[in-house]
Amino acid sequence: MISLRLEAQQYAALRAGFDAAAGDPDAPIDVSLLARVRNALTEAKAAALPGLPILVMLKSSDELAALSACFDVGGEGHADVTDDHWDAITALIEQAARP
């Protein structure tokens, strides 16, 4: 299990970047893998308590890689992803990828 702890604004930026790329029908990532990541993001938001960080729980390194790839593509230049969001989210993903 891989967990990412995000502030609400970071979550919104991560979700915007992920959705921008994952919604592309030509995305070279397995549709079922994208669905699992999308489900993890949705569940994290639904379980979040106001004022507390949002905890995204991924079941595998494959899900983390898919989230990362989609955020890299969809988040780059996205209006809802600031440079600060980009840096913080990228750092969280890199940290989570370490063994």
C-alpha cells in the first residue's frame, strides 16, 4: 500500500492534472489501471475530513506510476497547477516511489 498525504489545494491540482491526461482516449496506460487510480482519488476525497490532509491510498507501484505519468502530462501547463503545486506533488510522488 502506498499513501500520499496532500493538502486540499495539492489534491485539487493533482486531480486536475491526472484527469487532464487520463481522460485522453489515446493515453498509453491500461484503462483498468486508470480506473483504479481514479477510484483511489475519489475515495480519498470522500473520506477526507474538513481542514485535514487528504490521504490517497494506492494499492501498487503500478498505480503510483500511472498517477505520476498522468500528472506529468496533464499537470504541465495546466491552469489549476501552480509551480508550487507541481514541485510539492512531484516531491511527494518521488518520495512515495522510494523503497
